[in-house]
Amino acid sequence: MKEKYIISIDQSTQGTKALLFNEKGKLVKRADKMHEQIVNGKGWISHNPSEIYANTIEAVRRVIEESGIEKVNIAGVGICNQRETSLAWDRFTGEPVGNAIVWQCARAAEICSRIERKGEAEAVRKKTGMRLSPYFPAAKIAWILENVKGAREKSDKGRICHGTIDSWIVFKLTKGKSYKTDYSNASRTQLFNIFELKWDRELCGLFGVDISNLAEVCDSNAFYGETDFEGLLSKPVPIHSVLGDSHGALFGQGCLEPGMMKATYGTGSSIMMNIGETPVLSTHGVVTSLAWSMNGRVNYVLEGNLNYTGAVISWMKNELNLIQSPVETESLAESALKDDNLYLIPAFSGLGAPYWDSHAAAAIVGMTRATGKAEIVRAGIECIAYQITDIMKAMSKDTDIIVKELRVDGGPTKNAYLMQFQSDIAEVDIRVPDSEELSGIGPAYAAGIELGVWDETVFENLSCKIYKPEMKKAVREKKYRGWKKNIETILTK
């Protein structure tokens, strides 16, 4: 019996990864290809869609060649993507209409202000589960249609495609035969009604988007077409899953039941709670999205996003020169004064979930003469855990679910001090898997299950280190109370 492999394409903000999984669901090879971050004088951030597609093919070529596997043993493909990055292309030529607008880019802010002035912001939230924001693709696509030469004309003639990076990659891999997206990505566009589960004509009208030009929305484990990766394979293989990257990590972590929660510790953080098949509109500062749709059944999530988690460590290294490497933060935090009451609040660009105060300013509070490098570094590490705990508590209030466990992934999870403090301050078990590729694991597992390469026991492959709460209740409550008190001092509203 020949071996079977699944290729997962993880298209992220910085680059593209091709991941190869064997029939036991184990990662056996990875290949990376970075792409250019295009930043102009206005601070607009763009990506070249053609470069991203070429890099996808190159990463897949390398992962196949470097692994030495027989190409005929590749059973299928899964895809995950940087979610809100948006682009447009010609439906017939397949050529991009300008560069992609990266999720971080706020150039479409005036479009959102225009809609807000019409009094439509709350209507957008009630249909999409998310606050009106240039962060999401609806405003970005509107900006392309209004500002990129030829875009509106192509739209009027029905020869434009626009959406998120997943639909672009699927379109290119299938040689234009498949123009599709999945429910997780559609739910993040602000053009999709997450309660009626369809593109919303009124939302499209608000943003000036022709609903007929949007991609077909499919189950996250649906058949998306076939690809031979521009001739790399002798015969095409099926693309059998698409997920936004955070949703991929949620699925890869095995958070399949209501109340299960994951946090990705990256530059920023995405904290997600699976809330099952019934949506809940948050009243505590987080957003509602779709986790995925599998075999015709949707799961919803609550999500909170933080701008500065791992980025705090980078700031301490690059701007303050307190450390030479992130590895140093663990020993420094351990060596800091035990009874220190120092707090670092990383509101460098305001505060996001659950506070939503764009005018709040960062602060270090509680310094004494004894405050030194170790204490500042520890405060920087601890602020990551405090912020995530804020979001966990908001989600618990929205759902009346008491969280007992948090599944985590990302580079900072290697820091044992941070993981133990996260467990202590949130009063939950922390599960740290031995793999760093959770966003790519999700679509791989979804595709492999659908193609019969493995079943749901594949989730048992993730071996984890577990941190349990050790801090005394009085100490925990005092520390968290101090965090909340100091947050209040920087809020402007």
C-alpha cells in the first residue's frame, strides 16, 4: 500500500509556507518563501498578488523535492490564509487589478467614516458581528473599486473578481476554473450576513460592491477544484479545505466543541472561543464570526484581537535594547523582584478588544527606585497574559461559559514564565502543543479527514505540555485588580 501525503499551504502576512504531512498526520517537511512588504510614504501596506502566487508554487516545489517523496503519493491540498488582506483581479485574464491591501492597512478609513455618518455602523455590526472598520475587506474592496484605475469599469462589466487571498490562490491554482471562498473567510469581510449565511445585498450596497462579483461561499472542507501546481504534478490533485489562518489554528488545536478556546501568540494575538451552532452577539467588547462550516454545519466563534503581544518583546529588544534575544526574557522575569507592582500597558496604537479606545496611550505604571531591567522585562511579559485574560473573561461573560483550559500556539509559548503566569492569572490549564504550525495543521487535517487519509483521531497526534495554576488566590486577585485599575487610568472614554 502506497503512502499518502497532504500538502498544506499557509499563506501568511510575511510569506508562504508549504507543509507536508504524512498519512499519520505528522509534519515531515516545510518550505518557506518570503514576499515583499510594500510600504509607501503614506504608510499604506501592500502585497504583490503575483509574487504571492509565484512563491506558493515555489514553496510547494521545494517541499516536494526536498522531502524526496513520490509525487503520485500526494492525495490532496488544504489552504489557510492571512484573513483580511484584500485584492481584485480580472476574471478572464487572471491578472491582478493593482496590489493587495494588507489587513494592517487603514487607507479605507474614510470609506468607513462615510458609512458611519449615514448612521449605518450599528446595522453593519448586527449583520456581521463586527464593528465597522477599515481593517475588514469590505472597505478595502470599496477602496480598490473607487481608486484603482479600471477597477470600477471591470466591475460594471462583470469581469472582476475580488476578495481575500484564499480565493485568489484557489482561482490561480485551478487555472481560473474555481472562484470560491469558505465561510470562515467570508465571515470576516463585512459583506457576509453571518446569521443568514449569505452575502448581504444591503451591505454590498453600502460599500458599492456588486454582489454578483463575489466568490461562491463553500464549506471549509468542500471540494475547491484540482491543481497540478503549474505542472509540478503529473496529474491534478483535489483542493479539499480552505480556512482563515486563525480558524485553521482553532481547528488544528482540536477546539471542535462549544467552550473550547485557543490563543495564538504572535506579533499580536487572536483569541477564539468555539460557541457552537448558535451565534452570540457580544456585549463585552469582542466580535462574532464563523469558525467554519463542515459538511453543511456551521460553528460560530467569539474572537478578540490584540495588536501588541509578541510585539512587546520586539519593542523591548529593538527600541529599549533591554534584551538581545527573546530567549532572555524568561530568566530576566524569573530574577525580578517578587513583590514588585510594576505594570506595562502596551497601548502603542490605542487599545483594542475588549476596551476599544484608539486614543489610549501606552504607560509603565508603578515604578520605584528599585525598578530595573528585570522588572520592566517581567512587566512586558506579564502584560501579554493580562490582555489575553481580559478577552477570556469578556467571552465568559458573553456566553456564561466558565473556561477551564486554553490551548495556545505561537513563538512566545516557548517562554515557560509567560505560560505559567498565563495559567495563574487566568486560572486555567494551558496546553502548549509540540508543533508550531497550528494554522497550517488545521486545513491539512480538514482535507485529510475529507479525503480519507485519516480520521478525527488525528488530533491525538498533538502532544502537549500542560501548565496548571499555582498562584494563591489572594495574590492572583491582587495582581489582576492592579492591572484593571491601571488600565482605567489610560482610558480616554
